[in-house]
Amino acid sequence: MIRSLIKITLYILLLLVSSACGGFLDEGTQTPTLEPSNTTTASAEQAPATEEIVTAAISLETETPTPGPSPTSTLTETPTPTETTANPRIFPNPDSYEWRLIARGLNRPIGLANAGDDSGRLFILEQAGIIRILGEEQLLAEPFLDITDRVGCCGERGLLGLAFHPQYSENGFFFVNYTDLSGDTVIARFQASEDINRADPVSEVKLLIVEQPYGNHNGGSLAFGLDGYLYIGLGDGGSGGDPLGNGQNTNTLLGKILRLDVDQGDPYAIPPDNPFAQGGGAPEVWAYGLRNPWRFSFDRLTGELLIGDVGQGSWEEIDYLPASNPGGVNFGWNYKEGNQPYGSTGAPGNIELTDPVAVYGRDQGYSVTGGVVYRGEQMPEWQGIYFYGDYGSGLIWGLLRVEDGAWQSRVLFETGASLTSFGENESGEVFFVSYQGDLYQLVYR
């Protein structure tokens, strides 16, 4: 208990000195320890400290906080290893699992992806503009791509997103989201060279350049949906409180999820079923009302979209779209933060807003890092559970939807790490990277 009180005290002190509006990548170091948590409940911005990261999960005595309006937690049970469901009903006991250190020595890692090419490789984004390869549990010395000459870093800027084309094995195309030397967002396509472990830095084709009015809230995520289209997450442009009103302005690309057909057009085409393809807003826009969708992902089995949207000063949120959704959804920023009103005016009565499926307050973190749905084979009891975390507190949650349609979320692990991104390998096993420079995988203890 003494150890817990010390950690809670340090975390409160950290919150007092952190910025309310900010980004997730302020420089520094943070003390990591990997532990399961018994805390129940349902932000990405700031703060890395120095101490050796331990790989074993250690039981920690905790007290249950009172988080405000968030989903109800469930009792924990451990299913048999043969139980596999697309929609689980219970959370496995986290004491039976640990986040195992796989690699270290990375420089500001903030993303990871696989190429879907049966190579078994993981590709890790380093913020300054480098993509590294982890192959056979060993980091390759030479980078896959080095574009530090054109990337503006750091803070909330840098090389922020990576997505491989669904036909990467045939065409060698992959896409990145980076901040250029002028501070603007660039969405670009690159191509692999004949050496499968090296990309060609001169193969760049810029698809989209988005002017950024401020240095924060750039978003960053890229992902291909099961429909074959490229989805792009952009923040509201920065400052605090969305002073330019970008989140609710459908004519701007900021504060949105975009949807592009990168297999047609020059350099891309608009999918004909995009909600504003025929007018009423920018044709690239798929969803809006977002503050800073730092990380989002598609469930590889169902095609459902889950978005971690970083909050302003009180609430962090996870947003959800079913695969059947036609787009045009308004997630509420800056009329709402989380599921609570933001500001004094509120939303007009004729606007339909979609609330998040999970929220948490500043007692549990201040910068949400959206994650991934587990679809691996090694631990079938986790099937269908969505992992997400917080950059500031290092907590990792699980999120599931029960039979009556209600969402339930539970804190599963207390890592102490500065969680910048989750990812999955080709077989669906789950990893995360910390800003301290380490890569972890969820495994049995």
C-alpha cells in the first residue's frame, strides 16, 4: 500500500505541472513498472523518468477510484484456453499475463505496424523520421526508411503514422503521415526497394498536404479499412478549445477522419459513398467532431472502427463506428468533451452527436492512446477485447461489448510506461511501444 500511495502522489504532482490542452510527446523520461491492476472503471499528452523497466507483472494493491460517467466494470473470470468468441462476455484475469520486453534502445518510438506480407516483421516508427524493422525478435541495424531530412520534430510533430497497402506484397506501397519542416501535415506514399528490408526514400508521392495553424493536435493515425480505403486521422489544428472551430466545420479537413481511395485518381480519388462526396462538406471527410484522434484502428475480423480521441482538460474518450456505418458521424467536439458539455453554449438542438463508448477522467490519466482489438491465436480468451491505454498514467484498459449491447471497460494493467501506440503482428498478437524506447508484447506469465 505504501508503494501505491507513493506512485499515486507522484502521478498527482505530474498532473499539476502538465499542460491541459497539450500533446502527448513532451520531452523527458518516466518511471516504468509493468503490473496488472485490479482497479475497475471505464488521454495522450506529456511526460516520460528514469528507472529500469521490469518485465514481470507484479501484483499491486490498489483502491477503486470514482471516475464519473464511465461504463460499468464486470467481474473478472478466466475462460478456458479453448474458448474463442468474436464478442467476449468477460475479462480474463490479468494476473495470469504480463507485458514482456521484446526490444529496447529505440529513439522516441510512437507507432508500429505489420506489412501483411507473411514476413513476420514489425515496423516501428521513430518520431524523428525513421522506420525500424523488428525481425525474429531482433532490431535490424539499418532502417527501413529514413526521411529525417524532411520531417519536422518533435513535441506533437514528427513521423506520426504508417499503413501498408493491402496488396503490399504485390506493389510495395506504404503510406506515412508526417509533419514537414514548415509544420504542415503530409500524407505520402512510398515504395519498397528490391531489398525487402529497405524502402526507397526518393519514391515519395505526396497525396495530401494540410496546413496546420498551430504546433499541436496533428492527429497521426493511418489505417486501411476492410473496404480497401485509406483512413486518416487529423486533429483540430491545435491551441486549446478549438478556437478556429475546425471540429464542427465540415469544409475543413482538421478535426476529422478522412477516407481516400488511393488506388484511383491522381493522387487519389474520393470514394463515391463518402458522406460529402456530392457536397455539404469537404469530400474527403468521413467523420468529424474530433479533437485529436491520435490513434485509431479497425477490428481485423469485424471491420469496426475504434478511435482514441485525446481530451481537453477533463475527459478522455474512445469512439466507435460499426462497419455498417455510412459515415458523416459527428463525435461532438467542441460542443462536448467526452460525454459532457464543453463550454457555455452547448450544441444546437438540431445537431445529432454520437457519444463515446468509454470515457475516463483526470484521476486516471490525461492523454488517451487508442489501441487494437485482440485477434491472435496464442491467447484465445482475449478474443474480441479492445486494449487501449493512457500516455500519462501508463494504465491499460480492456473494453468489450456484452450481449445486451452495453460497453464495459476495466483497468487491467498498470505499466508506468509512456504508452505512445499499440499494434499487432500478422497473427494478431498485441504489442505496445513506450516513449522511453521499449517494445512490449502481451504474453502468458
